Amino acid sequence: MRTLPQQVAAYIQARSLMRAGERVAVAVSGGADSVGLLRILLELRSELGIVLSVAHLHHGIRGADANADEAFVAELARIHDLELHLRRGDARQESQHHRLSLEAAGRRLRQAFFADLLEHGAVNVVATAHTLEDQAETVLLKLVRGTGTRGLAGIFPEQKLSNGRVVRPLLASRRDPIREYLRELSQPWREDLSNSDLSFTRNRLRARVMPVLREEINPSGDIALAHAAEIACAEDDYWDAQINRLLPLVVVRGEPARGGGRKGTSAEAISLDIEKFQQHPLAVQRRLLRSAGEQLGCGLDFEHVQAVLELVASRSVRGMQNKTVEIANGWRARLLFRELRIERAFKEESAGYEHALPIPGEVQIAELGTVMRAYIREDTGIADNAAYNRAHSIGPSELSKPLVIRNWRAGDRFRPLQHRSEKRLKELLYPLHLTVEEKRLWPVAVMGERIVWVRGIASPELRTENGQRLCISEENAS
């Protein structure tokens, strides 16, 4: 039976993840998986012919624990005489500036760190310690949130960037054998306490969903999901090659000009010949639309693609009222005589608003012509459902901060009244049949990182620890 390093070596060689002479930076957080990856590659470096170094990002959160992680990784690099690439970031500031969750902000910082290492030639390859369990969790998350076969591919073993590659040598390895390997080496690691914080979606999936899947559905559920990802990854590679060949045959070059003819191509639009487009099977049509959107930087999910296909199908209906459909933030699909045109509908910088609403207090939302108010009301009718009360309770620290009233954004999620889990806000707004402009400006109230109120959708009651209730109201500005 092969040892863990031998298994990892076989995985690396089968996929050509590392080549002799390459400089490989191992992304080490201090946790068991990343420390395990470093120790495995130290054992394999002569066989692989690679030059190792260590990369560590301090996210600017978790205070003294994060400082201790940094010191631990620095000492690990010193012990093994490896070059150390250190960077400090501020995930909270990144989250606020780019309006991202803390998780997404952390990923953005890591990606920028890796890209800089590769761009400046410090290394050729960055290796991260994603495991088989990480792959299974990612596939399940993407599946329940809505995805196509590309999403089912989960985490790719290799990600090619302009100046190098990010590779994941442990995608076929499980967490428990990695920890056992470290114990055999008497190699300590750091435990990240934030991994037990159930306010993060992935942690809830890991702690609550995956154990049920293993115990009550399939003990090898992780492996089954990882195998599905492997199959989807290969199929997606095949389809990418086919669509890259077909798309240029469907694209109409240039833009329609007044008086006939065509003018130069815009970087913010792409046109498809409808007749040629409709000659392809549905599966190809969907992929052609997604690929066309990607060329513009416009990501299309299943609902967007379906809306465009329905628009094209309605082309033959007499007296059709709509010849455009909104497909993503600031993008639309428009029917011309023989073309389907995907184009920018409005500038993103003019698409949003954000206003602080004190508790108690009010604020005028000029973009909507309304006034929003927040106030605390005494209420003795507290629900008996303890779990509901915990999920919708407000702590003193939250009450001391203003609410934020803003327009909804792609990726927003909300837990409506009498729902057990969050849902994509885009799906919740769909039954309201909003116009493009209404949908663009539709207001939500945000407390911290969670949306607590959405206009037109039954919102949960927010109660303080002493039984008071936070109320949010809206009325036309006088």
C-alpha cells in the first residue's frame, strides 16, 4: 500500500502539476492541511526536482491568534531553511470596500497575493492544500446554490494564470490521513478557531450537513462528490474546446450602423447570428451564451441563460412586447432583426446607493423618493420557538450601529419569514415581476453582514434580548 507522499506524488505526476526546475510556493496557513502539504512536498522535492518556498497571508483578523499563526509559519520555514513570502492584509476593510462577505474578501486577498508572487517572478507555481473533503463541500455548496457542469467540477486541480499556475496536489487526499501523517512526524499544527464559527456557510455545511450525509445517506458521500467533480472537470475541458471552436462561427462582427453596414466592434457588446445559433442543440446554445457573456465579463447563471433563450424563442410571436431582457448587473440581451445582442445597459457606477439609518431614526432615500424609519417597540408577544429567537436576535453591539439601506446586489441572500434557510434574493424578487429599473433600485436593510429586511418580502421579526422589537418602515417622501 502506498504511503500518503507516494499517493500525492502519483497525483502530481498524472496531472503534470509540477515540473522539474519549477519554483513552488506552498501556501501555509498553519493549519493541518497546509502544514501537511508542506511536509509532503519536502519529502518529494528531490524526486520532483522542485525548489520550495513558503507563502503566508495574515488576513488582519483574529488578532493574537493570527499573529501566532504567522510566527508559527515563519518558524516552520526557518527550520526547513525555506524562503518565506509574507503579506499582511485587511479582510474587513476589503469586505467593506468591495461590498463582499468576510469569506469572499479573504479569498480576494489570497488570490491577489498569489497573483503578485507569480507576476513578479518570485515563483512559477503556488500550491494550496485543498483536500478531497474541501472538494466535496464545494461541489455540494455550488449544487444547492444553482450551478451547471462547470460548477460541479468544483475546485480544479490546476488554475492557469497569466504568469504561472495555482495547483492543488491534495484534492484526492483526505483530512484524517494528513493528520495521521503529521502525528507520525511529530509535526504540530495550528487550529483555527474560526473554523467552528457557524456564521460562515461552509462551516455550517461541514458541521451539520456533511455528517448527516455520511451517517444516513452514504458513508462514502465525500468520495462520490469528489468523483463527480473529476468527471465534470474533464467534460468541461472537452466542452470548452468545442465552444471555443463554435463561438466565432456564430458571432457577428462589428455593430449595426445607421443606414446599413457595420461599424467597429464594442468591447461592451457581442452579437450572435440567431439563425446559426438556433441550429445548435440546446446544450450547445446554453454554453455559447455563457461563453459570449464571459468574453464581456458578464457572468450568466442558469436563470439568465433561460431568460435569453425564451427571448429568442418569442421572436416569431406576432406583436411581442419585449425585445430586451435584463441578464445581470448592468447587462441585457436585445433582439435585433437577425441578431441577438448582449450589451451593457447602464454604467455600474450609477447603479447603486447606500445610506445609514440610525436606530432609532430616519433617512431619506432620494433614489426611491421615500423615507425609511427604524424604531424600537415594546412587544411581549415573543415567539416560543427558541431556535427562531436565536436566529433573529439582536445583540447590544448591533443596536449601537446604524442599519444600512442599499439597493440589492448580485449574490445577496436573505432568510424570509417562516423559511428555515437563506435563499438567493434574485429568486425571491422574481415573483414580484419588477421592471428593470425597479429591480435595480430595490431596497434592502443590512445589519452587519446580514440582510434583515427586504421591501415586498415578508421579513422576520428582529427582537432584542429583553423582548423589544426592531421595526423598519417606509413611506413616500413629502
